[in-house]
Amino acid sequence: MWADMIQWRKDFGVDTITEDFDFTELNDVQEYYPQGYHSVDKDGRPVYIERLGKMDVDKLVQVTTFDRFVKYQVQEFEKTLAVRFPACSLAANRHIDSSTTILDVQGLGLMSLTGPVVEFIKVIQKIDNDNYPETLSRMFIINAGPAFQLIWTIVKPLLDPDTTSKIQVLGNNYQSKLLEAIDESELPGFLGGSCMCSNEGGCLTSDKGPWKDQNLLKASLNGEVRAVQKVTRLDNEDY
């Protein structure tokens, strides 16, 4: 797996993708597929949110291509490894190497699973499993109605069993579960929290989190995050 990952990074140009790839259509993509990182959970992990039920595939393919969108996802994976995790580690004063995901499937129907959507899920899942293993701490799938149960029977076999064990599928009474994991002030208003990010155009475009703190970014670049990781390992060994 390690050798394959090294070869994939070389072939895909991953090592320079954060500098070389400019996803200029991001604002349009956000309109037709709302998703993004927003703050941290109570354990200090970054929170990633997708409003999958609001995806408009027909309009999405008019503003970007499949290949460019996959590149954007890989670029975000790399930013999380290089920037978000180190900043979160410093903010939490412990090693952070996984995230919490919220997948809102309200409005998602069986007809939403067109060929391109299923192919995208397969490609991203393979990239994630093969090259970014164990970076998911837990996932909440919310607003899962009867229609989603049919979809889940199709999608679940595409996922790694270890991934599915980290997923909680919830209906429309999900707020209490989310608030157990995430402070109300850090949870977007559309998910039952109090955060609005009004000055940033909304929570999913704000990229709010410790990684926006310039002092933490400078500290991580100076290697202080490695000290936090070392102390965390020593503390764990004590137990």
C-alpha cells in the first residue's frame, strides 16, 4: 500500500497540488454542492460537512468537470493533512489526525444516484482508503428518511467495512447527537447550532477553524506541532 501510495502521489502530482491547482469555480460548485470544513468538535477534530441532498448534478457538471472536482477533493485532503490537523493539534494541545463528518441527505432520492454520482463516490472512496487511511474518526448521516435506506443498500457495499463501522445513520431528530459531539456555538444554524458565519458568506464557505489562526499556522510551520505530538505519545505510554 505504501509503494502504491507513493506512486499515486507521483502520478497525480499530489506533492504540489496545493500550489499548482487553482479551483477557480469553487463558488459555483458550492452553490450546487454545498460542502466544506467548519470549526472543530469537542475533541478538537476538524468538522467536515456535506449537504448531499442539495446537490444539483445537472448544474454541477456545467461549472466543473469530474476530473477537476476529484483534484479539488485531493487538494482538500492535502490541506487537511498539512494545515488543518497540525493547527488543530496545537489548539487542542494533543495530536489530532482524524476528522468528524456530517452528511446531510435531506432531499436525496434514489434518482439522485446517477452514473456520475456513483462513479464519483467510488473514485473518492478508493483515493481515501488507499492514500488517506484512518483519517475519519466518525460520520453522522442525518435526515435519513425511508428513501435513503434504499440508497444506503447501494452505497454501503462501496465503502470499506472499517468506514461503515464509524457511521451513525440518523433521522430528522439528530440535533442532540450532534450537540453531544460539537458545541452549539461551533455548529451551523442549519444543523441546530448557533453559528451563522454571516460575515463569511455562510458557514460552509467560511472554512472557520484553528487553521485560520495565523499564530497557530506560524507555530506549526516552526515545528511546534511535532512537540505536541511527542508529548501526547509520551502521555499515552504512561497509561
